[in-house]
Amino acid sequence: MPELPEVETIRRDLDRELGGKRIERVTAGGVRSIRRHRDAAEFAAALVGRTVKSVGRRGKYLRIPLGGSHREDEPDPEATLVIHLGMSGQLLLAAAGDATARHTHVVLGFDGGRELRFVDPRTFGEVFVTDDQTRDLARLGADPLEDLRNWTELAELLHGRTTKLKPWLMDQRFLAGIGNLYSDEILFAARLRYDRPAETLSPAEVRRLFRSMTEILQAAIASRGSSLADEQYRDVFGAIGQYQRQHRVYGREGEACPRCRRAIVRVKTGGRSTFLCVRCQR
DNA sequence: ACGCCCGCCTGTAAGC
DNA sequence: TGCTTACAGGCGGGCG
């Protein structure tokens, strides 16, 4: 659900809304959401008194470098607040008095009574503070929008990989940020089948894949991400995204392919649904 | 670093 | 009507 475009939408808004702000209060009711920490008190102690330097992103992870320890003589320049939304995580900006949604697990209180709330029904997401960014994020591969400059760099990554294209796109160690929804949209735009071994792509096909990846992700960010029927994805203001209107295959089983009018097919691979046009994608 | 399954979770919807 | 089942899919771990 939240993939690169949704996380990037959240990142941009949070950076604007919270950059430079000081964390004054922390409450963590959901133990599972802060499972990397010993307990809520230890988690809170790592955050209270610190400021949000900026809000960054790597793949689907939000990275928030923290400044200004309350012990000014003992700053911890490496401390970073890391947030992963998992399947159902939301980050919502609210006023202190606003009603609290069900499954609100972590609340960061800022000066002026504003709050950042982490809501996550299925608790696959997590929030943690680390001074060792490498251990948790170093395994992530290239960010498709930040780190890949041209199609030849994509060709290098694909070289010698026998993995099928879709699992390859979704493997965060190769590329970071693409999940089930956007891999289907990217592969349709590139006219490539999900099960093509990665190493078999011709240069022309790699170029198509690169262009499609860049264009789809940027268009999805421009539309503030995708909210599906459950409207689980919300931006920090609680609004849904709009990119679902432009989905061409995802969730459109039986509908006409936008290119050739043949019915979109749904197949099960690796336990998850893949949507494609068997005529257009080869 | 292949391909696949499982476990972790809850909300929703389809099926009987 | 109400119960059961399937599905949604991020990620880490484990197996052959």
C-alpha cells in the first residue's frame, strides 16, 4: 500500500510542516510499533527535547535526523527517527485536542499543541530511533528516483540477475520503494511481462523499463499517491490520493486494456496478485 | 540475492 | 442472519 509515491508525498508535507520543530511530548501505547525499543519510556527519552532537522526518505522508509538534544553538552548527532508504514500505517497531523483514531500507537507532541500521530491497524509498520542508520537501511538498494540517473545504470543492476522482473522490482535490496501496485503499473507501461528473467531484457527494453519507472512514480507523486477502495492510504492531512484514477492494470481485472482492449488478467504469483495484459506485455 | 511459503496483524467482503 | 474463509501485502526468516 504505501509505496514510494505515498511515502514521498508524506515526506514532502512533513518536511514543510515539522522542519525545525521541537518534540515536547511523546506517548507510545502500541508496544509492537516500537518493538525495537525496550519500552515506551526509553523510546520517549530518545525523542523528547530533540528537533526535527528535516524529513528524508529512502525507499519506503522515512528518515528524520534529529538535532538539539536536551543535554546540549552531550549531543548525539547520529540519532535518526525512522518510520516505516508497513501495510496500513498512517501519519496524521492533528491538534492536541482532536479525537484519537483507533489504533493510534505513537504520538509526538510539538510546540503549539500540534501532534504527529502514527496510526497502524495491522501493526506491520514501526517507529524507532537509531544512531546506526547503516544497519537498518544499508541493505536498501537504489532509490529509483534519487539514485538512478539513466537507463544504463538500471542495466547494470539487472545484469546477470535470473530473478523474474516483478520480484526483482519489488526486492528492496535491488531497488528501494516499489511494491506490488507500482510494479504492475510500471511493467504494463514498459510492455513487459512480470515473469521475464531480469537478465534477458534487451537494451531497448531496459530503456522502456527505466522510462516507465520514472514516469509512473513521478506521476503518482504528482497525484499524491494511490488510495484504494479501503482508502487506507491518507496523507498527513487525512486526504486520500488521486493516482488510482490513472491505474491502468492494477485492480482492473476483466476491464479492457487501455492499449489493445483485451481484458486485463489477474494471476497469482508468489502468493500475491499480479495484473497484466497478456497481449501487450511480453 | 532463486522461488516460494510462512508468520505477523486487522478490517472488509465474499461465500455458504 | 451469522459464521467461516479469503484477501489485502510489507518484510524477515526459513526451506529445498
